[in-house]
Amino acid sequence: MRPKLSIPAQIKDMKGAGITFDIISEADARRYLETYTYYFRIKAYAKNYEKYISTEKQGQYINLDFAYLVDLSEIDALFRDLIIKMILNLEHFLKVKLLSEFNMTHEDGYEIIQDLFSMQPELKSKIEEEKSNTSTSNELIAKYKDSWAIWNILEVISLGTLAELYALFNNRNGIKDSLPRLIHPVRMLRNAAAHNNCLINRLRPPYSRGIPPNYDLRNELTNSIKISRKSIDNKLVHPFIHDFAVLLFLYSRIVPVSVQESAYINMNDLFNNRMLRNKEYYKGNSTIESSFNFVKKLIDFYCVT
């Protein structure tokens, strides 16, 4: 267990770990930690930096200034805001797409929901218990709790349950589509962003999980952004990069072009302006540079305005 550290002690701890205060002074760093963030969180971005493995500096970070951590933290916050807005749009238009496809079948809308409840016996009570006390959902649940249909239950289910409902709909109607499986990585990304988790704090392996990339996504990237399949696979094993690539892949297919434009303008501004503001901070850090270059190619391919 580590002891509680006062903010001056936190500065001393960082200096002992090789973090410098050449760009942001120690006094300004103290004020930053008092006002804008806290030590445990901003220190998380240091995981993107290697440490000396020999010499008298063994165990200290290589070329890491406190200003670099501040910059990464601020970029991460902007990234999270954009991602949440994009996923909210995507979730809405996934529901529009599902109902559009449903309207072209002979489904009555009720039987499929009963099948969903049969597959997940706890789902009905979970929806009704969790949502019934919220001001936005209580009237809807009171009205439809005994007659759920596909068109009204979409208003109260989670993104994960939407993926399962979509998969069930496809199975019932003989539709072969990898879309439901791709919703799950987007759900992971949405949860991380919505809970204000750091997204770009661990760009170096090992990673917490690895997902084999979707064939259609990998094929499109291989043919379109002119990167070898091996390089694509090496980058897509990173959880955040993988899930963000899936978001862009789905967004470009599901969300109407007129709605895409606003998100893409903001995304291009983030990558072409804000992220490059202090690009000299990251010279020589192959992990950050290669990750940025890969994701920038995704942005240039998908975020066309």
C-alpha cells in the first residue's frame, strides 16, 4: 500500500520517477493538480513512456515532462466528448435501421420481444426495475410493461441489449450480418467514455484484452488506407484503437451523411489542429507517434467532409 501524498509530495514523487518540470514549473504543476485534475489520473498517461532499464536512471521515465501528461490528458478529454456524441447518434440510427428492416418483414413486433425475454429471463424485470423510477421512462414503462413490442422497447434497452435484439432479429429472418457483433466494441467504448475513463493512457502493450478484428473492417482498411495487414492487426489488437476503428466503420455506414458532417468537422479539427499543437512533445516516442499516425489515417479515410 502506498502512503497518502500531499501535492508537494506528489511533485517530489514525480521527480523521483524522472518526470521533469521544464515546461510547466513545479509551482504551476501544484496549482494544476489542485484545480484541474488529480495525481492518480494524470500519472496514468505516463504508461505511454518507457523507462530506463540500466544506468543510474534505471526505473525512471525516458524524456517525460509534466507538460506532456497535461497535454495528453486534455486531448483525451476532447476525444471522449466527441466519441460520446458520435455513439449517441450511432445508437439512434441503429434503432432507425432495425425498425426499417423490421417493417419489411412479417414480424408482428411482439413475438420477437417474448423470444428475447425467454432467452434472458431476468431482462424484463431488470428493465422495469431500473428504469421505472426515472422521470423520463416511468410513464412509458407503466403503459407498455405488459405489451412490449420492438418499437417501444427500443426506448429503454441498453446498447448491449440492442445488439442482442438485432442478432435475434437477423437470426429469425435469415439475415447474415456482422453488425450486431460490432455493436459490442462500440458499447465498450461508450461505457469507458461515459464513465470518464482515460482512453489514451495505455498505448503500449500488454493490453487488457484483445479482439480479433472484424473481417470486413480489416479488409476495408487493408485495401483503403494502404497499410499492411500485419500492421493493421498489430494496431487493432489495442482495445481503444480497435473499438474506435469499429465506431468509425459503423458510423460511416449507419449514420446519414448530413449528420456525419458535424462530427467529422470536429474530429478533423481535433486531429489536424489540437493534437498537433504540441507535436514536439512526442518526438522520439514511437508508441505515441505510431498510434497517432495509424488513427490519423483512419480519420483521413472515414472523416471526409
